[in-house]
Amino acid sequence: MKVIIAEKPSVARDIALIVGAKERKDGYMEGNGYTVTWGFGHLVGLAMPEAYGFEGFRRENLPIFPERFQLVPRQVKDGKQYKDDPGAVKQLAVIRSLFDKSESIIVATDAGREGELIFRYIYHYLGCTKPFSRLWISSLTDKAIRQGMDNLKDGREYDNLYRSAKARSEADWLVGINASQALCLSAGRGVFSLGRVQTPTLMMICNRYMENKNFTPQKYWQLRVQSGTGSITFSALSAAKYDRQDEAAAHLQQIQSSGTLQVTAAEKKEASQEPPLLYDLTALQKEANVRHGFSADKTLSIAQSLYEKKVTSYPRTGSRYISDDVFEIIPDRIRLLTSYPRFAAYAVSRSTPAASMPPRSPTTMRCLSPRISPATSHRTSAPSTR
């Protein structure tokens, strides 16, 4: 029996349909020699300080540096204490049983740093030592899943990706736990949260807020001249700025009296503007906020939902370029737009038979890609085949 583990149930269902695992069980799907199970995001995480014998906030305990980090099932808060999430414990038991019975394991968590960490934490927590292969895909289309299953990667190829994710996770723990406790002890009362990412981000927001709050606008005056010859007209703004209106008026009077101006410099240049790069997650969140007032979380939620519905490829990416395999589908993606009146004319003008596609330079790839994109280990996302 081959066990496939996905990051979430929706992804597991899509993969199960392709491999023929159609029989629904409690916590997994089975059939055709495959068993497909899933996590619910991070089922396993790093233990809290209490697991290492550090109770409460005590100055003498700081800094807390565990000799070896312990993995525990996902924790939920119960009053002032943390306890194992019952749902996570139940699903981990299912996964343990399937791993024990399996001939081989196929990892189908998201193809990125966090996806790798999610699986490895489960793998190590369960004490599994069986070899595993990696399904590395950035789209959930039937074609992408089939191709990925035909080209499984050796799981060891992603050891460094896991080490990177593990270092990030442990750094977050060390900074968050120690800094938060230190601040609470220094303040003397209250509970405060500091984090490796959240605190510098909050500081940037506060600094910007204070700059705006303390900004004192100052008035100044400049002279603007309208001129031209024949059919060509232009306006010029004085380089000098005047603190007082009467000073600016005096200089204006001098110019009007003389009736002439001296142009001290003129510059002519040609400029070309490249087509915009595709969206990565950050760029998409920024534009969605400007255009629609969406929060970053809302944009990510919508993008993730579209990904799971096979409308776009994986959204959590920092790349703004498409890869060679995605480039192959671009003509078909453009042709799909002809069914939408708003884009039909443009799509027809851009539709090009695959045989006559231009060479795959970075520029043509960027220009031909629909301007939708998606984590750091992925190329940018493009609309997928439904």
C-alpha cells in the first residue's frame, strides 16, 4: 500500500480522484493500492517552555535555550494552560497507523518551505524512518497531478529546504518566547507579545504613524509659466521655492516686466516601459488592498480558495516569473479568455498557435503570461485548466 499525505483535506480529495482512492474512511481515502490522508495545516509544532521545565515567567529562567526542541501535537489554549488539540491527536493516530502499514510514503504537502516543514514535523514526531518520495507540483489540475505522480522526486532532495524551515521555526520560538517574557517581566504587569517578524513590522507601522502625526506642513510658492510656439505648448515650474508670497509676487512682476525668460537647461530622453511583472503574493495583496480595500489575510484566503478550486496555481509564492512547464500552457490560457467579452478582443489579438510561439526568453515569458501569480519555492502562478 502506498500512502499519500496532503496538507489539507481538499487537496487530498483532488489527488485521491486521480489515483483512484475513492473509498472514504475516517481520516483518509482508500483504493487502487493507494491510501490518501491529510493534515490540517500544522498538526505538530514546537513544545512550549513548560515542556522543558520552565514554569511561569521568571527572570532567572531567561534566556530559554532548549538543548533539543521537542515536538508536540498542535496546542490549543484552555484557560491559562495549553493542551493537545483533540482533532490533531486523532488525525495523527490515523497517520501513524497508515505509515506503519505502508510500503512507501508520498509527500503531497504544499511544494514550499512550510509545506515541507508540516510533513517533516509529523514524520519525526511519529518516529517514522521509512523512505519517502515527493510530489512537487504548483497546480492542482488533473494534468499537473498526473505529471507529478509520474515524476516523483527523492525526498532527500528537499533536506535543505526542511533545514531552512526548521531554522525559521526555531528562531521564531527563541525570539518570541524569550523576548515576550523579558518584556513582561520588565514592564512589571500585563502580558505582551513580541515576535521575530511581528515586532519589526509593528515598529515600521508605528514609525510611519508618528511621522504622519508629527508632520507640520509648510507653505511655499513657485512660479509656473505657460509658453509655446506654433502648436507646441508647455509649462515650466521655477526651481526656486519662496517662503513668502510677496517674494514670489515680486519675482513674477520682474518676469512680466521684462517679458522674457532664460531657459537654463533642457533635457530630452526616450524611455521605454517594460510590461509589468506577474503577481507574487505580496504584490497581489498590495493591489487588492488599493483597489478593493482587502486585507492581506482576505486576499490570501481568496487566492487559496481559487487554487483549491483549480482556477489558479499555488498562491504562496515570492516569484514573479513562470517556469518552462507553465509556459507550455500559456497559449491555451489566453484562448480561454475569448469566452469573456471584456477580454475577447485582446485574447484574439494575442492568440498564437503553439508551433509558432516565439523563443522562450524571460521577456516573452513575462509578457505572454496572464497577470496573476502566486511561496518562495514556486514559480509565479497562472490560471489553471478547469
